[in-house]
Amino acid sequence: MSNLMDSFRLDGKVALVTGATYGIGMAMAEALGEAGARIAFNARHADKVAEAEKHYRELGFDAHGYVADVTDEAAVAELIAKIEADFGTTPDILVNNAGVIQRTPMLDMSAEDFRRVVDIDLNAPFIVSKACLPGMIAKGHGKIINICSMMSELGRETIAGYAAAKGGLKMLTKNICSEFGEANIQCNGIGPGYIATPQTAPLRETQPDGSRHPFDQFIIAKTPAARWGTPEDLKGPAVFLASDASNFVNGHILYVDGGILAYIGKQPQ
């Protein structure tokens, strides 16, 4: 009889995590490494890549970092070729994590800025998935995890580009499942709630009078868990969706949001 916990192991698998030099991406790369995976990751800046590679190797992981722009098809093709050269194989696991958010009222947002957000948050996952899929098909297995968002389901003022892209990413996830499930490829998403990262730090700053930031108060009130999430909250879901434990889970978005999507708010007393 097989050990249940063995189905969560990733020993020997190669995992590509895009944008994994800090925050959510780094936490998920750490989790996959702790489960036994070999870690490939990218970012745009060489200094950040070198710093993160040193961090992963100090944790004992077989890790290689690459400078690559995941919105550029030629750069992504070169990235996959370098991974194959360094690891001896193409990725078994892909985590499409690289992303950006721009908080601008829609009427003030230029079409160029909208396209930039969609290019990074939606087009890049398409490009990287397309580059990884042939190798997965040839191996007869593969795992793709798209980092979606609560905004794959909801709208909110000032983030039109982000919400549009994350909504599209949810449907890309379902489409990859539909098209490649027969090839034993599982494509799922993780939809983080409000996570305490450098990107959200301005929304959590203490006010000059010592009070909490209004947005911080808003999130605490809207979240049944009554707290912001942490990158560590995403580690378990990432390992589950990357492992054999999720072999019959396909086309789903796992929301890790402290319950916010299930909650209408406290009723008046």
C-alpha cells in the first residue's frame, strides 16, 4: 500500500516558477523545493535573480535562476532551452506567478498601461504554458498552476486591467484543462486573497495618527479570518496542485482568501 504522504512529494521533478524572486513566487518556490522539486525561476533583473538563487541554494535546493522577460516569446523559448540544458529535462511543473497590478481609476488609465498589465498578467502565462506544454505532452504528465486572484471573480475600482487579466487567466486555466487533460496534464489556479507582500505594503501602512490604513481596516472587516494572508499560506496549496495528490483535479481555481469570497459582511446589530 502506498503512503498517502508520498503522493505529495515532488522528488526529482523540475518546477519553473516565474517571477520567484520575492513574495508569493518565492514562497511557492520554497514550498516546491521543500517537497523535493528542483527549482528553475526567472525575473527581469540580474541582481534579483542572483540574490534569489543564492537564497534557494542556501536552503539546499537544486536551483537555477534566469534573466528572462516572460512576455517575449523568443526569450521564453530560450529560457526553456536553458532549463533543459541545466536540468537535463524540460519543466514537469509550471507556476505562472509573474504579475503586476496598477491602481489607476479607469478613466485615467491609458490604453498602453492597460495593455501592459494584460501582457504580463495574461499573455505571459499563455506564452510560457505554450512553451512548456510540448515537453509535458512528450513525458505523459505535467502540472500547470496559474496564479489567479479574487479579481478573477470580482471587480473593484482602480484595477480594470488587473481584473480583466485575472478573469481571463481563470478561463485560460479552464481551457488548458479542456484541451490537454487527455494528455495527463492538470492545469489549475490559485486565487490568493489579500496577501501581505511588498506590493501590498502601502495598503497596510500605519497612519500618522497611529491608526490603521483605511484599506487595511476594510480588508480585515471583509475577511472572515480577520487578517491578511501571508505568502506561507500559499505553500500547501502549491504543493498539492503540483503533486500526484491532485491528479484528478483539473480546471479549478483554489481560492486562498480567508473566506472573503464566501462572505457578504457582518450584519448590522
